[in-house]
Amino acid sequence: MIGSIKGFVTLAKKCNKNILATHCFLHREALVAKTIGPQLKNVLDEVVKMVNFIKMRPLKTRLFSLLCEVMESQFTKLILHTEVRWLSRGKVLSRVHELKNELIVFFTLENVPELCELLTNEKWLEKLSYLADIFSHLNQINSSMQGPNENILTPCSKLFTLKDKLKIWKKRVQKNQFDMFPSLSVTEESSEVMTFIMEHLTALEESIDEYFPNLDISKYDWINDPFDKNICLTEFSLEEEEELAEIRNNRTLLLKYKNEFWIQVEKIHAEIGKKALKILLQFSTSYLCEQGFSTLVNIKSNKRMKMEFIEEEMRVCLSTIRPQIKDLCKKKQA
């Protein structure tokens, strides 16, 4: 893919030298997620062993499902770990943690004492709980970076957020606070737990710096806020600077940008978005109310025989969405 002689990037650049190549953010984030020490790696391997013991045998899979149904469990199946599917690791750990009681009963019936001992070992369960929670956080970051509206800037901001969260989590762990790991909070905390969590969070920070060395996107601030005249512009031609100056002084674009900005923010950050929209949604005049009265007066024409479906008619008149009359007529005629 990136070979210096026959790699795809090299061949593509022979056709167009202006092509920019970027290593997939999802792949790099998945590599960061693989950063676990030997203790946690052993727990992950043992979880995979448990899952494979059941999932690789159809009869045992059916028996385990029946056992879960009898015990009225929320889930009746385990999830198979697949190395290619980057999000599967976190889902496997979460499901095993949720079904640990059912697994103890099943492995007891199947006479597999070594696996039962793991599931009844408090130290091992603490590591499993932490792994399930931290991978849940990492999976959430990975999923948020997917979608048709993502660009080179949006994943960077999410990774900056992750780095800040890691620092916050480390501070809280030092204070013996584990509320960011809900599964772990139900187990007995100890100094050993604090040690391996701190080591892993530090390793994650270092991995982000290793796999994402060029996260500084401040030079692209003019894209995120094209109307801020205080942003320093670098690597701009004269024509580009002049065009950006025209955009910054375009009042129509500025108003459109401001009107839509907080609507988008509210979808991502609900609390601060609601706070801003609560202020922005206050009407400075009774224009909309007056418009409704005017519409009703026009509908109540003396040329009408009777008033029916008044609410539906007002909704059509006041709506900003224009109906596709021609398309609707064509469908009726067809």
C-alpha cells in the first residue's frame, strides 16, 4: 500500500504529484488500543480462551444459550473475538463481564475448574472490569470517527479530547476515584488496581503521540472559523489571502454561519448546546405569532362556504418547506 517502489501511494503520485496521503485514523486508533501490558494481555487471552471454548463447539453454544435463558439473563450469546474487526475486542470483554455468573455455572457443569477459578478471582475480575470499560471508551472514539461527514480535522479534535480525558482519568485514579470505569466501581479497589491502571493510561498517552505525531491542526483554524481575523495565516498565496478576506467581510455568509453553528453543536455537546439555544431561541418580536393571525385571516375569506381542516391549512401556509406539487400530481396520474 505504501511501498516506496510499487506501493499504491507511490504509483498514484506518479500520475498526480499533488496527491496527499494520510494513514487511516481508525487503523492508528486501533493500534493505540492494542497497547496493553503483559498483565492485561494475559486477561484478554484468557477471555478469548473462554469464548472459544464455547463458540467453537455448536453443542456447547446451544447449551450455554439455554442456561442463560433459564437464568433469565439479558444476553444469551457470547461474541466471538475477531482480530480484523477492531471493535470486537471491547464488545467481547463487555459481554463476558456481563455474563460472568452464567459462565461460572457453565464451566462448573463442564468441569473446567481453571476457568472457574479465574471468574471467581477478585484480582482477575478487577482487570477484566477495567479492560471492558477502557475498551468501551476507545470503541466509542473509534465509532465517532466513522461516517460520511468526517474530514481530516474532526478526528484530530476527538483525539485531543481523548488525550485530555486520559490526563483527567489519571488524576482521578490517584485520588482513588474510579467512577469513569463503571464496571470497576462495583469491585473492591486496591493499590494494585491503581498501579496497573496508571501504567496502562500512561502507555495509551505515549501510543497516541507515537501513532499520531502530527496532531497540531492550528494552521487549519481558518477552516473551522473563517471569520476570525486574528487567526495567523501561513502558507497562503496572495490570491488565497484576498479571497479569504472577501469571505470574512461577507455579512450574509457570517449570519448564515452563526445561525447554524449552535444547532450543530447541540447534537454533539447537548448541555452547552441547549444552554446556547435556550438564549438564541428567545423571540425579540411577536412576528411569528402575528404571521399566524394574518394567515388565519386570509384563510377565513368571505368567499369560502365553510371552514374545514383549518389547522392543516395553516400548517401548510406557515411551513417553510415547499411541497413538490408537480411530483405529487405525476404520482397520482400514474
